[in-house]
Amino acid sequence: ARPVADHMPLQEVGPEEVGVPYHGDVLPLGCAPSFAPPDTVKVLTAVRDFAPFQEWVWRMEQTDKYLISGFKVQAVDWFGSSIGWVRLQVEAINQQGDVLPTLMLMRGPAISILPVVQCEGADFVLLTAVPRPSVGQALLELPTGLFDEDAVFAGRAADLL
């Protein structure tokens, strides 16, 4: 059963797309016109199998507030052979039939460290200065980062510190 009234017809899965199971149907996962990887089906299959994408689809199946009818991948950033980031356009409507402009940026597992240093009886949090060209300066932040291809916590945490 579909979660919202049939305001949007299901789309067929084409030859340069892969199917995503959703509420007993199969939705198309394709590429946006601006994104044309050399091995489209292989890339789309990796996106479909990307754990954050699967978890998001599962959460969407748990609600009856939205209807998803398809997905368009706009970009994929790889860390070795693993996906690091995926940018997706999602075709969705709400219960009132309003089309929702939905652009998502999904990433793989990440960590953040809260280092506390004691000095002369006071606690201080260690921050890192991270260059952020989008705001024209470095910002003070907790040490954070995405896991590497092997998803080794101790190794990545040590690199951050």
C-alpha cells in the first residue's frame, strides 16, 4: 500500500537506472542530466546499496506523510572504492499533494571527538581551526571527519587528534 493518495504515478525503471524497493513497489534510481558516470548502472547500484541511503529509504517507509516516486543522483564522491558522499534529488509529495523540493546530501559514517584538557583546575575543550572557503575564514570546530575506506575508528580518531 502506498502511504499517500496517488497524486504521482510510479515511474518505470529504465535501462540506465536501478530499482529501489519502496512500499512494495520498485522506484527508479537514475542520474540527473548533469551527472553521467562512465559505468552508470554500477554507480547507481553502489548508491542503492549505500547504507545511509538504505536507512533513509527504510525511515521513509515508516511514515505515511510523504510519497516518494523516484530519485536522481547528482554527484558521488568516492573514498577509494567506497562512497563518501552522495547528492540526491528526490521526487516527493506530501499528504496535501504539494511537490516538495528535496535535495539531499548523504555521507558515510563520521566521527567527532570532544577532547577536554584540564589546566590549573579548569576544563578546556580543544577545538581545531578549519578553513571554510564558503564563509571566507577558518572556523573553530570540534575535531571531526569521515571514516576512511576501511572504517577504522581508532586510526581515524588518532589522525584527527
